[in-house]
Amino acid sequence: MPELPEVEVTRRGIAPALTGQRVTKVIMRVPALRYPLPENLHGMLRGQRLVAVSRRGKYLLLDFGKGHLLIHLGMSGSLRLVPARLAAEKHDHVDLVFNVEGGKLALRLRDPRRFGAMLWLPQDAPAHPLLAVLGIEPLTDEFNAEWLSNELAGLAAAIKPTLMDSHRVVGIGNIYASESLFRAGIDPRTAAGRVSPKRLQRLEAAIKATLAAAIDAGGSSLRDFIHSDGSSGYFQQQYFVYGRSGEPCRVCGRPIRELRQGQRATFFCATCQR
């Protein structure tokens, strides 16, 4: 599933090309993804100028002034910028066609599993039920050791699944939780409320560094995810622990271990993470 870095990379690929451009056509080839697609989206968006492209957690928000188009990539979705004349393939479900210098450009949503979403939000976007429940953004100044200390105080749940709770903090999925905890030297099984203030400072820095490095590397290309230009990310080449069960730790050489937490695989080094 595309996580925060992959969605941010997609946002950065889309925004420079389409911000300020007008929609000429909306093509919907299926009636629904995870939810029904907005009715008469072509009529609502035709002639409208894209004001901005932002991200909230793993959601993209296309601001058209009079409302926002919310997009979630689901388990296998991707957004690509392609020539509007390029023939659609089997899993290419929606095109937003823009007038740009040199011709027409389509923002094409591909979603093989059709578990993504595209919704029209005519009112205040942050108040929408899908967004209102989201926690703090980890790449902001507000996300810091003090916030972590207050949020995690007294929690008996393990730190790794706690970091993955989007109601507390958004965008730290399975990959980036495992990698961040390794960088911070924290055992993923540690009770969240028992992580010391010193380690929380390391954890804050590790989370921000891990996500920033993943964004710089173009994200992690797993399964069907590709960038808006069709290229792949390569952060997976930098993994310290994720998906490396039994392989030697890149720091101490001991085998990377794997366990299950909340029905998700967790990877860690028992020597470096104590």
C-alpha cells in the first residue's frame, strides 16, 4: 500500500505540472472504486482551474476553489501524468484531462484492486469524516518528543503498532515504523508508555529522517506503486530491517528477526534494538 512518502512523492510530481491549469474533460470508466465515484464530475470540473495539490496523511487533495477532489490510492493505486491521447489500459479507471502548454495532459488513476477512492468535498475538507479523525502529521514541528511523551503516557500497547495508529499520527505505515524504530534503537515490543524521554527524542528524529529519506529516494516501489511519471522508487534498497528476516544486520551482523504484531510483520535487530 502506498504510504506517506509515496503519496508525497506523487503530490510533488503532480503539483508543478497541473497547478493553475484548467480541466477540459473527466473520463470515468467504472462507476465506483471503494466508494461510488462522484456523479457528474465532468460537469463540476470542466473549465475549473486547479488551485493547489496538498496531502493529508495518505490522502491527496486537489483544490479547485469551490471544493476539493479527495484521492486515496488504496492498496494498489497510482496516479500518472500521461498524454491524454494515450490509450487507457485495463485498470485505468479515471482521467482528469487538463489543458497544458503543448497539448492535453491526463492525470490518470490506475487501481487494479479498485480499493482506492475519489470523492468530491464541496465543503470544508478537514471536517470530512475521513480526514477529521486523522492524527498529527509527523513531518511538522508540532510532532516532537514532547508531543510523543504526552500522547504515549501510560500506554501499555507496544510502540510499533502504536506508531501505526493513524488516529494518533498519520503516515507511519509498517515499513517506516520498523525502519524508524531501528534507527532509534528501540525494541518494537516495548510498551509505548515506557519509552524514555531520551529515546523519544531519538524516535522523533528517526521518524522524520526515515520519512525524509524515503521521499528523497522516491518512496518504496512495492507491488503496483509507480510515480506520476511512471518511474519507481528505490528506498527499499536502503532498508535496515524491513523484509530482511534472517539476513545479517547492516550494523552488527546478527540475523534480523521477524515477529507478528497486530497481524502485521515486524522486523528488528535484537542486538541493536534493546
